[in-house]
Amino acid sequence: MSTNTTAEQDYFIPEPSRWPAVGVAGLFFTVLGFALWMNGVGFGPYSTMIGGAILIYLLFGWFGDVIDESLTNKYNSGVDRSFRQGMFWFITSEVFFFITFFACLYYFRNISLPSLGGEGHLATSNILWEGFKYSWPVVNLPDVTNYTQIIEPMGPGGIPAYNTIILLTSGVTLTWAHWGLKKESQSQLVIGLAMTVALGLFFIALQAYEYFHAYTELGLTLNSGIYGSTFYMLTGFHGFHVTLGTVMLIVILIRSAKGHFSEENHFAFEGVAWYWHFVDVVWLGLYVFVYWL
Amino acid sequence: MSKSKMILAVLASLLLTTLAGTAYADYALNFPEPVAPLTQQMYDLHMLTTKIATIIMVIVIGIVAFVLIKFRKSKGYEADQNFHKSTFGTWSWTLVPIIVLGIDLTIAGSATDALQQVEDYSQKADVTVKVIGSQWKWTYEYMDDDIRIVSNMLPKEEAGDNYLRAVDNPLVLPTGKRIRFLHTASDVLHAWWVPQIVYKKDSIPGYINETWTNIQKEGTYRGQCAEICGTGHAFMPIVVEAVSPEKYEAWKAEKLMVAEAAAAEASSDKTWTKDELYARGEGLYNTNCSGCHQVNGTGMPGVFPGLVGSKIATGDIDAHINIVLNGKAGTAMAAWAAQLNDLELAAVITYERNAWGNNTGDAVQPADLKSARK
Amino acid sequence: MNAVIHETDHHHDHKPTGYKRWLYSTNHKDIGTMYLVFALVMLFIGGAMAMLIRAELYMPGLQIVNPDLYNNLVTDHALIMIFGMVMPAAAGMANWMIPMMIGAPDMALPRMNNMSFWLLPAAAILLLSSLLVQFIPGTGVPVNTGWTIYPPLSVQVGMGMDLLIFSVHLLGISSIMASINIVTTILNMRAPGMTMMKMPLFVWSWFFTGLLLIIVMPVLAGGVTMLLFDRHFGTSFFDAAGGGDPILFQHLFWFFGHPEVYVLLLPSIGVLGLVIPTFSRKPLFGYKPLVYFMGFLFALGLVVWAHHQYTVGMSLAVTTYFMIGTILISIPIGLMIFNFIFTMWRGSITFETPMLFAIAIILMFSFAGVTGVMLAVVPADLQYHDTYFVVAHFHYALIPGAVFGLYAGVFYWLPKWTGHMYDEKLGKIFFWWTTLSFNLTFFPQHFSGLAGMPRRIVDYNIQYIEFNQVSSIGAFAFGLSHLLFLYIIIQTVRGGKEAGAKPWEGAQIGTPGLEWSLPSPPPFHSYTTPPEVK
Ligand code: HEA
Ligand code: HEA
Ligand code: CUA
Ligand SMILES: [Cu+2]
């Protein structure tokens, strides 16, 4: 990059690209498929599969172009800053996405459920649910007719505790990899990333096992009332983000192995690292508010 | 009357650019006359803010008009390029917000008393009515007496000019008593609103909201459901009949007697003939069920199933009883167990099984319902 | 390699051709044009729905549509006007003007820019199919919920709701991407010497708009996702029997929905910040306070959402907080209004079409604002809520506040965009026609609301007939005026007097921005080297 003498003047404007349109088509067929699928229309699953396939094609294509451009030094420092700022604002919006669900949890626990249980300022509501007493986790629902009964709520020990340790460790290995990058030590970078990926995969596996356990033994399902709903909404979206983050880490790992990054030019690495730390922090929130308190 | 209102409306519209909200004094263009202390307070508050709004608009329009007349290029006016550097230019950014803040606090301050009143639930109520919104009718339960009223919209032929504002069974309330309303709903959100006597609070399924009033004047007060609740949202009017406490007591006594008789009838072990049930069922069907399933039982394809020749209405009796008693979760079909008594349910079901060519010949007995309720 | 591209790019004004120029575009002006054209199309679709609504309400009784179709039209009218018309039009102007105003070669992330746009037609297809699926049997109740899609009603209705939810997801992604792009462009792409405090007000307005969208769109996405789960996967977020609360959805919706109204308003305030100084031949009065108070509005706007829910039963303390917060919003907006008036004060005013619209906005939006403050007063709102008084308030806010601002922008910048002057006489006719018919449409609705007419009803009692007839007649006239608008635009695009680089002489005194240093229409790539900023 530093070889480009006109770096400060020439902001790279890409030639017309088919990828945005491809991306739109992919998203469109995916969500259209979901909508049809949920309503039992036969074409739905196919549409989603088509959309998914297009999106995978898109990722290879678009990122491929960006990697090419990056490797042929088309990006000056201005472009690099745009990428960083773009990533920053993207993570900001993701933060608000998670804040939404934490806020919902707060709302249920401190505002609406107490009313149903006969406290707070809509306490009269309790006459509709005689016998309902509020306590968290809500094991006995106001009316269980349409829901399934929880046998046992989820505790903070065991898998969630291991997962906390795993994710915190992965943050450390990732930072260690970053140091490697700064020292231009390819092996430290690759080993660090590989460990991070492994920890990510391990986390996902444990969480999958936890879900399995919850469904089969604890009676804790999407269908078991508000505790199950919030539990799966928060941990599920988090797990989804971990999965995305792991995929991104794998891409970065491959690129590191190919020696794509240098001390000055490694926005992709940093973007993924920020994302991973963000996912990490969300987990800490989850651990405290979903499993523990 | 109606011509003049039209002309007024047109005039008022055209007047906007010169004077906002001129015609507010006439009740035809304003809230209907409030007849309870709280709605009176709200009305006064509304008049106050309207006046403030009008004054602000007069000021804004006045300044702009002056500017437009005075500072136009066609009159050769040269722009003053240093105006924003004058003392006013330097300080206006504090001046304007301070003035606006002052007006704001005046408005907010004038609202606090009424707000306290709205939220004051400490006083004991003389009458408590639970108001239940359902798609698309209102049910009133007098909490202190065992009275329930189901209130449906009157069809056009009967309601005349009050169509969409008239019901078969109005809510009857005494004047001069503190009345407490508990609002809830059985299916989706609704809002019970009779502007002259009570403001709105949403009816939320599973939760209870409160409002209260104290009606000062006998009369018939009308309102409408004020929260969108689906297909029939336009068709769930509200009528309150406010009567003197004496008349109210008399009405209550009579109502209780009738209810008692009906209950006795329903729980007696009498076996009813098909025709008796059918005849009772027809009326009940037309007030309770025809909103969705239609008077001729054809339903609305894709939305509400037709009952003509339907599997349930011509098949297994127990399945039929079950869906009417318990409804079907997740659909508009509500549970009727709490809304109709055994006799009424038996009658409706019998009617459905024999009307519109559903000639099953079955006569469902109250006793069947009684056992199904367990 | 690098150098070669620049040779071809810069020295000849070469453009890609054919469908690829548009579908694959990475050019901010082309994308801006697509946004604007899309918005125009949606204006007519959403407007046609409004015409159906007003035709149905012309008389009591059910004449044209059934209750479900009516409410579905209301739902889609609102969503199309807001997401399909106002936001894309404002984004189109941002795309066109922001890079030119701050001296940037293009938007910061040009490919993503194109994706933000093309998601809109995809979302529009989903939205329109949510309206159309009701004609296929077996798809359940139509989306008869209003644009606020409150559960439990929205859990009850049929397949259209799922299409709508996914449409909202795509719209959200589109807005977030567009906002990230715009905010990044503003922060990172300014020409040397173009400090933040030298940026035109329009750029500032979009800066805050972008921030608002980045914050609130994910919340809406979260809310509708929960709704989707309640509908299909057995969760109980909005069902009391399972421990949930329908009101929570309203909090999520309005946490998005209230800032959204400032998303609609701010770009148009930004346009006023250019139009008024231009035609007053005088710099903007109090530029700095305007910027700071816009920031204040941004912050305050985020924390007053529950004024849409006074009737849901919040505690006294919470209600009081939201009431005071909401009323305080008159401070930043009041400052804006008065600073615009003071810009005209001692100016040398001429009355071209954009200026006429600007003046109308000052008057009519102030009116919307003061009725807004009336609504903010809780005890009174317990009476106003969900009546036509609210409908009148928000059309006064939306049409003068947002749409007229966009019209002003269109007339102000058409010469720049196309290189041709529009027909001033037709522009003035359009102005008077819309302004009068707009007031005729919506002013009477204040009174039908006060008299007790609830909103979202397909049929009404005859006592409201006069108001509704006047309103419908006004609406048809207002609708027709848009055919003139279309005509003016087409005429200007196809030809007309040469505009020259500086079509408005007043701009040289009032708003001497970078954009006027480029020819009209500007070359495909605006700046080969960053421009000088004085
Ligand atoms: C562009 C869109 C826009 C804008 C800018 C606004 C601006 C405001 N709105 Fe409005 N509003 C809507 C669009 C908008 N609104 C919509 C779409 C709805 C209905 C949604 C639905 O339910 O479907 C709605 C509904 C709505 C409600 C809910 C009503 C109800 O459902 O019961 C309330 C209540 O507080 C409200 C208040 C306000 C206030 C206080 C402002 C303020 O920002 C206004 C501030 C401006 C001024 C005050 C004027 C200028 C100031 C001066 C001239 C200084 C002097 C003034 C004073 C001292 C008062 N609005
Ligand atoms: C930016 C947003 C926006 C805009 C521009 C408009 C524009 C218009 N709106 Fe709308 N409206 C909303 C946002 C908007 N609206 C919202 C948020 C709601 C609440 C929804 C809800 O309750 O959920 C609403 C609800 C709403 C209602 C209340 C419905 C109800 O509660 O039952 C009504 C009724 O009169 C109405 C009317 C109109 C009219 C007549 C126009 C006109 O200005 C439209 C004019 C434009 C055109 C007409 C262009 C098209 C021109 C042609 C098609 C040419 C042909 C012309 C003819 C045949 C005459 N709107
Ligand atoms: Cu019930 Cu609207
Ligand atoms: Cu608002």
C-alpha cells in the first residue's frame, strides 16, 4: 500500500459490480422462501435453498473481488478508514439489536410479569390469572393450556460456565494472533487464529448439546412460555452470531495462511476481531442476565 | 344543520392559512359536551392548548407575513448580510429556547392535575364494571352483582341514523356515583371509549387497565371501539345509558330476576325438544356467531369457515361442542364457555346442526354441555 | 494497473451502458437517480391506495372495498409512503448531493450503496404481495392491522403478515446499509479543508438521520422477529397466558417509530437550510445553533417514544416523564423554525417554487407541531388518541414536514441534476394547487376527530359525513395535482432552458457550496482531484 504514491488522492471507486444485485436476489429468495415455508407452501423450502445458494456464491464472489483489490493495492488509507468506520457502525447497529432483547428481558421481569402476579401498577390483572405467582424463572405459567410445562430451568453452572471460559479464552487467543500479526510472525498469527476457530467450534458444539439437553430433559423449549422464549431468543441469536463469527474467522485463517495480511494492511483481520470481541461481550451479558440472575 | 356544518368545514379549511382553529367554540366542531368531572377537565385542557396553539400560530404567521411583505426583492429590498452578527443574532439561540421552554412548562404544568385524577384509584368505587372487548362485541360484568350484559351492534334497519353508534343491550349506569371500569379483552386489543363520560384506556388480553368516571347527567352516551381489532373494528359501537340511582336499582333488580330465571331454566334437568332449541338458537346465533360465520352460515372463505355442511357441524357432536366451548387457540374462534350458559350453548349448537340444510336432526341438551364442561 | 483505470475514468466522462449501468451501478448519481425514480413510482402506488381509502370514505356504507381490504390498504398505504416514498426520496437526494457538497469522489462504499437501493424493489415486491395474497384462498385473514402491526391481532392474521415482516426486514437492512454508508461518507470523505462545521445543513441533517436509523432499525427488526416467532414457533412474547405482554411490542415499535418521524423530517429540514438562504440571498441564520439543536433533537427524539401509548396503562411517573420529554421537543424544532424565519428577516426574498414550498412548510409544519404538542398532553390525548385528530396531525407533519421538503428539494436541484430549468409557471401552479387541496383534505379531519370519529374504520356514522366528503374531494384534487408534478419532471428531464452551473443566483450569496462549482448536469465522476475549500 505504501508503494502507492497517489494514495491520499485516489480513493478507489469500484467498477460496476454484479454482486449487490446478486446479494439482493439471494436475500429475496431466502426470505420469500421462509415466508412461504412457514405457511406450508411447497415451493418455500426450495426458494430458501436457492436463496441460500445464491448467498454463498455471493460471499465467494464479493469477498473474492475485495481480496483481489486489496492484494493489488487498490485501497489507499482512505478506503481502509471507510471500511473500519463502516464496520464500526455495523457493530453499533448489532449492539442495538441485542440491547432490544435484553431490554425485553428487563421489561418482562420488572414490569409485565409482576403485574400478572398481582404486584405493581397493573396488579388488578391478577384477577384474570388466579393463583399465578410471579417468580423468575417462570416455571408455572399463568395458563399452560397452549404451552408445555418446564420441568427444570437452566442454571448457571456446567455448560454455560464452560462456555464462558471458552469464549473468554478465545478472546485471548485472538489477541495473541493479532500480536503475531503486528510482529509479522506468520506462525503465531495462524496458530492463534486456529485456536480461536477451534474454541468457537467447541462453543457451538456445547451450545447445541445444551439445547438438546434442554429440549429432551428439562422441558425447556420455545413453547414453554416466556422463560423459554427469552432464553432461546437471546442465546439463539447469540449462537447465530458466534456461528457467523466462526465462519468469518475461518476465512481469515485461510487468508492468513496464504499470507494476505501485512502489518499495515489487515483491515479484514481487525474487522473480524472486533466482531468476535463484540460477540464475546454479548455473551458475558447473557451469562449474567440469562443464566445467572 | 348538516348543510351549515359542511359550509363551516369548508370555510374552516380555507381559513387555515390566516387563523388556525378559529371555529373551536361550536360543539359540532369540537368534543361532544363532557358530562363527567374528568372529561370536563380534559375538555378544558384541550381548550387551553388549542388557545395556546392558536396564539403561537398567529405569531408565526404574523411574523412570516410581515417578512414576506417587507423583505422582498421585487420591492428592491437589499439583504442585510450582517444581521446574524447583531446582538440579536448572537443571542437568539438562547432567547428562543427559553421562551419556548416557558410555554412548554406552562402546558405540562396545567396537565398535572388532570393526570393525577386519571391515575387516582384510591377512592372506593360505588359500581365496578368489568368491560371485556372481544371480536366484535362488548361484554359488561357488574362485579358486585351477578349481572352480565353482552352488547352487539344493531343492524342498519334497526339503528337508523345511529347506525354504527347503536347497540342491542346498552350498559346501564347510575348518575352521581363513582364508577370504576376494569378493561380487558378476550382476543386482541380493543379500546372502550365514550368521549362524554370516559376517556380511553386499551383493553389488553390478559391484563387489566382501569378508568373511572362519575356521570353528572342522565342520558344516552355513545362511543366506538378505538383500537384496531380486525375485520369488525368499525362495527363495535358502545352505548351507555346513564339513569338516576333509583332507576338504576330498579333496573338491576329486574335484571337479576331475569338472570336467575334463565339460570334456573338452564340448569333444570328438563329435556328440550329440537324445535325449542332451534328457535332459541337462531336468535343467539345471529347475535353471537353471525358476525363471522354469517347469517346464512357460509362464513367468509379463507377467513371464517362456513358451517353449511362443515365436517364439525354435521359430524361428531362432541367435537362440535368442544370447539364452541373451548374455541380454537390461535384463531378468531373464541371459547364460549364463559359467555353463554349451557342452555344457550345447547341451543346454538342445535341450531347449527339443523339450519341451512345441516339436517342432522340432533338435539343437543344442556346436560350434554354440563358434562362436556368438566 | 491503478493508473490505467484512472486514465480512462477521469479523462473521458465514460459511463457504463445498458442495463448494467443501473443494475450494477457503483455511481452515486445513478444510484441517487434510481432512488428518486423508485420513490416517485411508490408515491403513485401509495397515493392510489390513499385515493381508494378516500373514495371508500366519501360516503358512509361499504362501497368499494370490504373491511379487511380497507384496513390492508391503510396498512400498505402507510408503509409504502414512509418506507417506499419519503425515505428513498431523501436517500436519493443524499446520494446525489452529499458527495458533491463535501467534495468526495463518490460514496464511501459504492457497491454497498447499490445493494441498499436494490433491496428496496425486492422489499416492495414482498410488501405488495402481502396485499395481494389475500386474493388467493387459504391464506388467512388479510393484514388488517394498520402499519403498527400490533399483536395479538397481527398474530391472528394470515400469510400476508409473514410477507410483510420479511419485507420490513429487507427495508431495515437497506436503511441500515444506506445509513452506514452516508455516515461514513460524511466522516471520512470530506475534501481537505471541509471541516464538519463547514458542511451544508443538508449534510448535517443526514448525518443525524443516519445515526437514528442505525440505532432504531435493529430494534424494529428485533420486534418483528419476535412477532414472527410468536406466530409460528410457539413463543409467548406477546401472550399473557405464557407470561408475555402485547404492550412490549408497542414499546419496540415506537422506539423505532418515533425516531422514524424525525428520519422523515430531518432531510427536509436540511433542504430548507439551503432553499431559504438561497432565495433570501443571505447566509443561514444561526448555523451553529441549528447543528447543535439538531443533535439535541436526535438525542431527545430517541427517548420519548411512549407518547404513542398513553392509553396502554403505564404508571403515573412513566407517563409524566414521556409527556414532558415530548413537549420539550418543541424547543429544538422551534429553534429551527425561528432560525429559518430569521434567515428571511431582512433578506431579499424572491418566490421561486422551492421557496414557496419552504414558506408553506414553515407555516403548515408549525401547525402540525402545535397539534403534536396538544397530543403530547396526556389527559387530552386520552381523548384524541386513535381518532382522526391524530390522522390530521400526522399528515400535516408528514406532508408539509417531509413530502413538501422533498418537493422543494426536487425543484431546487432539478436544474442541477438535469441541466434544464423547470417551467417556473407550472411549478407555481403545482404549488398553489397542492397547498390548497392538501389543506382541504386534512384540515377537516381535525374536526371529525374531535367529534369522535376513530381512525382505521371503513364505515362511519352519518354524523361525520360532511367532514369526510370535503376531505375526499380535497384528496382527489391533491392526487390529481401529482399528475402535473409528473409532467413537470418529465418535461424538465427531456429539455428546457439551459440551467448553467449556477441556476440560482441567490445561492452564490446564501449557500455558496461546492456543488455549484460543477457544471449542470455534473459529469459522471464529479471530482477528479479533491476540490479547494475556502
Ligand atoms: C414527520 C413526521 C412527524 C413529526 C415531525 C411529528 C412531530 C411531533 N409529533 Fe407526531 N406523529 C406522527 C408524525 C410526526 N410527528 C405520526 C406519523 C403519528 C401517528 C403514528 C400512528 O399512530 O400511526 C404521530 C403521532 C403523534 C402522537 C401520538 C398521538 C396518538 O396516537 O394519540 C403524539 C403525542 O404526543 C405526537 C406528538 C408530536 C410532537 C410533540 C411532535 C414535535 O416534534 C413537534 C414539534 C414542533 C413544533 C412544536 C412546531 C414548531 C415550534 C414552534 C413554532 C415553537 C413554539 C411552540 C410551542 C411552544 C409549542 N405525534
Ligand atoms: C409520508 C407518509 C404519508 C403520505 C404522503 C400520505 C398521503 C396521504 N394519505 Fe395517509 N397515512 C400515512 C402516511 C402518509 N399518508 C400513515 C402513516 C397513515 C396511518 C396508517 C395506519 O393507520 O396504520 C395514513 C393513513 C391515512 C388515512 C387514514 C385511514 C384510516 O385511519 O382509516 C387517510 C384517510 O384519509 C389517508 C389519506 C391520505 C391522502 C389522501 C394522502 C395524499 O396526500 C396522497 C396524495 C398522492 C397521490 C394521490 C399521488 C398519486 C396520484 C395518482 C394516483 C394520480 C391519480 C389521481 C387520482 C385518480 C385522483 N392516510
Ligand atoms: Cu374492537 Cu376495534
Ligand atoms: Cu411520535
